[in-house]
Amino acid sequence: MDINNDRVILPYQHVSQKVLLGFLLGFSFLFIAVSFYFNSFEEIINGQFKILTSPSNLTTDYFALTTVGATFFNSGILMIHSLVLMKMTKARINGPLIAAFFTVAAFSFFGKNLYNSMPIVLGAFSYAWITKVSAKKSLLAALFGTALGPLVNEITFNIGLPILPGILLGNSAGFVAGFILPPLAHHFVGFTKGFSLYNIGFSSGVVGTIVTSILRATGVVIEPVSLLSSGYNLPLSILFFFVFASLLVFGLYQNGWSFKGYGSITKHSGQLSTDFLEKTGFSLTLINMGLLGLVATTFVLVLGGELNGPTIGGILTVVGFGAFGKHLKNVLPILLGVILIGYLNSYDMSATSVIIAGLFGTTVAPIAGRYGFFMGMVAGGLHLTVVSNTSYLHGGINLYNNGFAGGFVTALMIPLLEAVHYHREQRRELREPVDPAEEIELEKEKS
């Protein structure tokens, strides 16, 4: 590997698409295999039926709704569905798509299923067709946009409609949501300036808030729920520590059994869009994902939390974004900020709501990457306080509530930080002596 301008250059084209596809497909089959360790085929099928036909508002832990096996099977099926969409659109697997793949896998533990995802995916691709845009350019919006999956289940099964009108209206609502998300996400990235990694989470929060307001105006009650499981820490901690340690070991093997070049990842702020797979190569990306998975799992267990659907979802999302913006240097300040504010305000630090605020709160990790450790802690603490009050707005039909809250945190902090940074740079430039030769060159360029 050559190092040039503080970046490790491991050409992205040297990692074949077959290797990347095999890596993601392996995860899919692993989760399906794990499902049969926990439950029988009959239990998994019955659990799948219940997952598909039940309301899934935030926070509906599929472990508690059905069984562990049915939940892992649901995640595996949706991962394969994501890969099918990638193949259909002929998309090149990169950092953003790996992040989307793991995010779909993550939220399949508490809210996403094949039934409530399909109309949103169709809506996103229909937008591409109507606007004459390549389908692969709407793929990220289609995958991330399944954040609004609970909207489909809620209208279909939980507002008192007969089953056929419920199916029709629920799928229509999901289709419309998927159709409008791509242009909204493109617009709202300017709102957060790329400092919140879950950009579609903010867009979905806006859509979810408007839809929920309309439904509430008609007398429909839509509220977040709290259906959580417990008691699975031992088997699941063994499983996930093994999986993430394997990622780390395989990455080290590919990197010549060393961490050489890992510093090139941590030098990036992570601001959208930072594709580590393209910038630093597959081996360092695997190392980063493995380290983040180990840290995220440890975070849950050290705080006394439960490895349930939502916390596993948080862990997998952190791991996925290890290919697209997150690394130890910008994630740790967010987690520490959440811990500090949580203890200062006497939060129950073992509560799932607090733990997932920390894990998903790493959406604002680029703030730490750009403005330093202390500002990262401030962002993490502020995120914890904001996210506690945003789920009511959309009634839990936006699964990416932390992305919604993270958008507000960045919208508040970034203009202030940019202003301070700008004036600091101005003062520094005034203090520094000007080289006459450089001044002459600048005048020549201006003329």
C-alpha cells in the first residue's frame, strides 16, 4: 500500500464485486442459519406471519412480538431482498450501499418486514422512472426509505379498516411515501450539511410527522409503543462478539496482519458522503467495521442494557456505517456525551431508549470528526435530550427517529460552529505575516 497525502491508496477496483456480494450474502445466510438455532421451522413461519401482519411502530421489538428465530429469519430475508434490488439495478456495491444493507438488516429486528417495505421501494423506483433517472440512483432512497415501513402496517392493520381497504390504503400510503422521499432527501441534505449521516431519517421524520398529523386530525390515534424483550444477553453477546471479531481478524489478514493505514480512516470527518471502501480499501473498512461492532456491543453490555431487537439494530447500523462515515475517533465522543448527560440528568442508563439514543446518535459523528472531541460530546449529549421528544411527532411510524432528531441537532450546532470557526480562521490569518512573494502571486491570479 502506498500512502499519499495522508490517505491509504488501496484501489477500490481491486476488490471485485463478487467478493463484496459474497461478503453481504454470507451475512444474510448467517442470520438465516442462526434463526434455526433458536427456533423450529414451524415457529419461524408462524412468527413471520405475525411480523408481517402486526403493527410495527417504534419501538416494536420483534423478539418480544414473536421469537428470536423468526426475527433473525426476517432480517436475513430482507438482506437478500436488498441484494436482489442491487443486482436488478446493476448497482456497484460501495460504502453507502453497505451502510444501507446493514441498516435494513438492523431495523428488520424492530419494524421492517417484506410487506411494509415493498410499496416504499416501488414508490422510490417509480420516481426514478417518472423523472427518467437511472433506477440505481434511487436505490439508496429505496433501501433507506423503508424507515417509513410502519406507516404501511399501521394503516393496514391498526386503524380499524376492513382488511382489503386497509391493504389498499396502506400500500398506497407507502408507495406515495417512497415516491416523494428521493427529492426530499436530496433537498434536506442541505439542511444538515451532511453532518447527520441518517439524512433520509430526517426526511422520513418530516413525512411521518405530516402523515401522522393528518391521521390524528381524522381521529386516528397513532402513538409510539414500547414492546421490548430481555434475557438473551449470553447467547447473543457470544454470537455478535464472534461475528465482529471475525470481521476484524479477516480485515487484519487482508491488511498484512497490521493496522497500518487505519489512521487514514480516522482523519476523515465522516461528513456525507465519505465512502471508506473507495477511499481506503476493503481491508481497512473491514477493520473499522469490526472495531465499531465490538465497541457498540460492549457499550450495551457495560451500561447493563439488553441485547434485544432495538439495541441489536443500533449495533448493526453503527457497523454498516463503518463503511460510510463512522470510525472510532468520531463515534466515541458521541457515546461519551450520551453517557455524561445521561448520568447528570439521572437517566436509567440501562434503559433501551437511552442505549439506542447513544448507538443511533452516532448519526452526528461527523461533528466530532470535524470540530473535535469536546464538540462531539456536546452533540451526543444534546442528541439524547432532543431524541427523547421527537418520536411523538411522527407517532413512531418513522423508524429512524434518531436521524430525525440528529437533523435538528446539526441544524442548531453547525451554523454556530461554522461561524466560530470562520472568525477564528480570520483572526489567525490577520496574525500571520504575509509573504511578499505570495502576495504578488495572488495579485497576478486576481488580475
